[in-house]
Amino acid sequence: MKNTRQTNINIHRDAWVEINISNLENNIREIRKNVPNSVKLLGVVKADAYGHGSVMLAPTLLASGIDMLGVASIDEGVDLRQAKIDSEILILGAVPVWAVESAVKNDLSIAIFSQGHIKACRQAYQRTGIKPKVHIKLDTGMNRIGVSCDEAVDFIKEVQSLDYIDLQGIFTHLAAAEEKDKADCQIEKWNTVIEKIDTKGLLLHILNTAGTICYDVPNSNMRRVGIALYGLYPDFPTGVEFKKPNLKQLISLKGRIVNIHTAKDGEGVSYCHTFTAKGDRTIATVPIGYADGVPRVLSNKIKGVVNGVEVPQVGNITMDQMMFDITDLNANLGDIVTLLDENHSIDNWAKIAGTINYELTCRLKVRLPRVYTR
């Protein structure tokens, strides 16, 4: 058998993730079609851009029409600042009160929703002379973080009266955008609060990806998009008319064949022999496993593509390797096996694994090097 190299990639593993930048640009254009020009877009790049690489994608996001970036923690924001990303960055999660000063020094906007946050903002201002940039988080039904709607109006007016806080926005999060009745209930609570305050100059954002595509909330002037940026769809509500954007998956998962051998009739493959050869079978090994983010529950249930031909994955997926049945296929050591690409959606994996596409894209960032292409 002949050793071949089908692509010139400067990595030290025979397995990698490819990220298509052109598809990112396409997705932003598609999302913008559903959003009025007067409405801003916040691109959610938390969890390292859902496993796609926030530092690498941020310049393209900002150049393609994203107005602000959203992260989950100060550390994620600092990573972007250290990469010379100078756009507005909002920390969507709860910032510890002892870390507010760090956010201020790194020019990161924070979500606040408690008296403890107000006190920490005052102390940070006193020590730095810089007013903390804040967005007030409302809890309209997620029951995760945020000031309750019963207390929200008073809290917002208090913050507006303080000369040591730069209030830039107010936001909340839909818990079930895919269920119209529940979304409508949260939107009603949101409107009740927003209509009682002075919103001049404030960014108001309630709609996530599914909400951005499916709903229109007049009392909002910015929308937050996450999973759609990466070419994947959230769950959509039934009974709601909307235009589905033509998204393209950014992520591909590939590995090279590192071993080819024959499993004889009756022999098992991998741990526990969950696959048994019926007749002699040619088995190819690829160095990708569950430590790379491929769930073990997918064992014997997915396929790869070798030289344009689909082949079944066989045997239990192990920590670092998995096997494919390439019997009757003309394949060689070094040939590429594609597990995911635009034609083989990670949504299929999510369905088999009983989870969501968000979780699986985040998993793939663990050990696999990323290669960016157009």
C-alpha cells in the first residue's frame, strides 16, 4: 500500500478540524436579511466561538456586519483583547464582584443585576477612575441570572441615577424561543419593564438566534446571534411564519488513515467487540476518539467519507482512535476520512446522541488543531 498525503497542513496530528471562513460570511449575510438595518447585531463567541475559535473568527465577524461580540466570562473577553480585538465586548454571564475591576481595565462591558454589582462598580470606579460599562440583565422567565421584573424598573432607574456607571444597555434571554406561547410571555414581561423607563441611548436586546429569525420585538434595537453564525440551526417554533436563512456549516472534521488491516471472519473490532466481521473485512484506523469530542455513544452509528465513498464506522469509538470498514474500497494509508462537512451535518450526530448541535461543536475544540480555509 502506498503512503499518500492529500493536503498540505502544518500540524502534528493526522486529525484536524477545518473551519470555512467563507461560510461564516455567507451566514452573516443570511442573518442580516431578517434584521432591519437600524437594528444592531451582537455575535456570540462564547465557548471559543462554540468550538470554532473566537480569536480567529472575530475579525471576519466584525468586518462582515457584526457590531458587538458576546462572551461568557472575563477570561474569554481578555483573550480577545490580547488578540487586539478592539470592538465592544459584552460579558453575558455573571461576573464575580471581585473581578469587576479587571473587566473595567480590559474595557469589557458586564452584565449587572444586584446591589453587589452596583457596589463593585463604585469601588472599581474609585480605584481606576473609569466608569464600568454595564448592561442590566433582566430575568423574564429563564430563572438563571438577572434582576426580577418586579424589581427591574426601580433597579434600572437607580443605575441610571449613578454617575459612576456607564449604562449602555438592558437585556434578557428567551428560555424557549421554540415555543411561541412561552416566548410571548417573556416578551410581554420585557415590554412591561421597558415601557416604564427612559431608554434613550440604550441598547435593548431580548432575541437570541431563534428569536432573531422568527420574531419581531419593537422594544429592541439589537439582536444576539450565536449558533446560526456557525451554520447550524436552533429549534424553531411551530405556527410561526418566518424565512429560514440559507446557512452553511463552518466545521468539518477530518483525519488520515494511519493503519489498514484485515479483520477475519468472526473476529471482533475494538473494545467489547460490538462489531464482528462477517467474512473478511478491511478495517481502517483513524486517530480521532472521544477525547477529541466525538461521543462514544455514536459507535457503530455514523459514517465517514473516503475518496467520495461513504463507509461505516465500526466497533466502539475509543479515547484516541476509531475504525472504519473500507472493504472493497481502493484506499491507502494517508487517505483522508471526512466525518463532518457541509454535506454531513453535525445535526445528525446530535440526533443520534440525543443532544444538541451546540454541545457537539463545543466538544470538538478539546484536542483537535483547527485549520482555517476559504
